[in-house]
Amino acid sequence: PISNLTGYRFVDLPDRDELRQPLRDACIARGLKGLILLSHEGLNYFVAGTPEGTSSFKRFLNEQEGCDGSSVPPPPPSVLSGRFVDIPSKESFSATAPFKRMLVKLKGEIISLGVDGVKPATRTGKRLEPEVLKQWLDEGKPCVLLDTRNDYEIRIGAFDNAVDLEMDSFKEFPAHVNNDPHPKLPARDSSVPVVTYCTGGVRCEKATAVMLEAGFEDVYQLEGGILRYFEKCGGAHWRGDCFVFDDRVALTTQLTPSEGATMCFNCRAPLTLSDQASPLFVYEKSCPYCAEKKSCHQADSRTEGEGLDQRMAAAVTEDDDDDGGGGGGGGPRKSSSKVKRFHVQKSPALAPSPSSPLSSSSSSSAEAPDVKKTKLDSD
């Protein structure tokens, strides 16, 4: 099986540029593919390879490589300087690798918010373990679940009764909590706790920092995000699957690739089985979210892509774009006006999935297509 490993850390990296090559070399030497984002505010990674390769990469970050008989030497102490030791990571498995290459990119932010002065390394919301959240929900404890993901992710699955801000991009989040907060949020001085969540946790680091700055008092972030919740608590209080930013498209609550989820060939919107049953879904042409705007999207199609690697980066634990399948829920709330964020450069066709004659499968149970995509406007 292929091991898929994600992790992030907010930490000052004044030597960001100098870290790029050692990290890339470490991944290449271990046969890993995926994406690492480096910024002055921290590290965000999503790599895939053999279980031995990802385990070795974790030892590399912990500066322990070579201590267990491995033939790969540890990095020079001056390179990592202990800044990536014990990064919490999440691991899932798939039949095939979800990525085609290994990239290490230098970015302004490891998760795009576009607001200066937000420093999760020094101020962020309280952490809530998945088991504690489940207990709160089991007991009916008053709280507000706030989904910090984008609308197309939420269509695939979400917590029951969670607040959906209906965002195209994570960069819209500050506008929903500053000045005139979203009507579904409690008052800033309310005693009702707000629990934010996202795919892997990275968006909530910044979301809760913004909320605290805006005056909200009792703010939490789900530790490890949705994927950690699935690992610890299964699908309790959750409907649907979880969208992820790679060729698997979505994971079930058992952290296995969703059989039914795919992406529109034209606009790259994630599609549930109900979406694929729509008369507006035409294989390799359009879906319910772009059918009426198809000509517009094609005219706006971007050139050589930052590709899949950039698209999933934000979720790499989540992106601005973070970070599916059946049960995630039906058609778009605002129809085709939102799908302009998805673009595709025509490339090899997606083969129909055996599990759905209507769809083209992007799950890791089949060979992942090398489709070039531009970055989504999400976490």
C-alpha cells in the first residue's frame, strides 16, 4: 500500500529558502512524491510513498535518521535546528500514489489568508481533542461548530448542524467575523464555545487567531481536523465523506478513498453520486456547477498549471484550499456563480469508474490520472 503522510507546523523560518533543497533531497532519496510548502511562518507537507519511506521522512524531521541502522544519514544539525521535531502527522493508505512528482515550494503563507499580523505560532485558539468534541456532541453540550472550509468541500460532507459560511475562499473568512459577524455566529462575549474545524487543522490555526483578535472569547479548534476525528471517533455526528486535495478526491470516515466521488473534467468541482446523476452532468464536458458557465470557464482557463500539487497544497493539512463522496449533499446553493474558481487545462481523459457508469473515478483504487489543474481558491 501507499502511505500518505501530512503534517504542518507554524514556526519562524528566517532561512526558508535554504531549507528548500535539503527537504527536497530528503524526499527524493526516500522515493516520496507530493508537495511541501515552505514560508517564513512555517512548514506544511503532504508526501506519499512506501510506509518505510514516510517513516524515514518522519525520522528525518526528528533528526533521528541514521540512529536505527538506516543507511540514510541524518541532516546536518544546522539545517533543521530542531524546529520540526515531533510534528503531529496524519497517515492514511491507498492502493496507488495520489501524486506524480515531488515539489517543494516557497510561499508567502503555508495557508493563504491574506491578512498581515496573524501569527498562530504565538496566538491561536484552544485545542479540542476529537474524543472531547464527540463527548460534547453526544451529551448535547451547547456549542457552535464552525466549518472553515470552502463551499465545494462542504458539499461532500460536514458535521451535523455546523455553520457554513458559504465561502469561495478561505481569504473570505476574516470578513465573516470582523465588524458585522455572520448571523449564525454567537455574540463575541457569548459563553457558548465556538469549535472551528477543517480538513487537517491548519486553517483553524489562523481562523481562531482571527476570531480572538475580533473579540470572540471562547474559541476552540478541533485538534488534527476532520481526518484526526475520523481516526479517533469514526463517523459519529458526521454526514457524507471528506474532500481532500489530491487525486483521491474524498475519504470515507474509515479514511479509505471514497468510491463515488470524482471531479468534473471541465471545472474540477468535486462531485457526489447525486451530482453525477444530474442531467447537467455530461462525461468529460460539464457538471451541475459549470454547465451554464462552461464557455466562460474555457475562455478563462489558465495555462501551465501549478497543477495538482498546488491545488492540494492548501489542505496539505489542509490549503487555503485545504483539503467526499456520497451523502455530501446535492446541488450548489448558489449554482454556477461560484464555479469560476475551478479551471482545467485539457489533458488525458479520466476513465469511467467501474463503481459508477456515470463518473470518472479519481479515487486511489485506480491509477490516478495525470490531470493538470490550477490552484483552487481554498485553504
